[in-house]
Amino acid sequence: LYIIPIPNCDRTGNLHPKQCHPALDGQRGKCWCVDRKTGVKLPGGLEPKGELDCHQLADSFRE
């Protein structure tokens, strides 16, 4: 079974910084952080929903 993530965007078309796989069989989907403009995945592993602070991670890459 392959899961194709559907991008999660705001009203202006920018990606939300946290993207997640959908939940399956009662299991929470895993999430990852992306650059809001390009969609490029930021370094870091997949984390369970709600346990990832993508705003803080993105800020650390801008410094």
C-alpha cells in the first residue's frame, strides 16, 4: 500500500510548514517540516502528529 501525501496549503497557496501523512488503521500519520515557499523537506525525521515544531525548525535554518 502506497500513501501519497496531499499538500496542506493556506489560502494564499503557501504550504503549511508541517505536512503529515493521513492516519491509517487508527495509527496517527507521521509529519515532516517543509519550506513554505518551495515545499522542500527540511532535514529531520518523521514524527508523530503534534510532536513537531516546524516554525522553530525553519527559524533555525534561516539563522
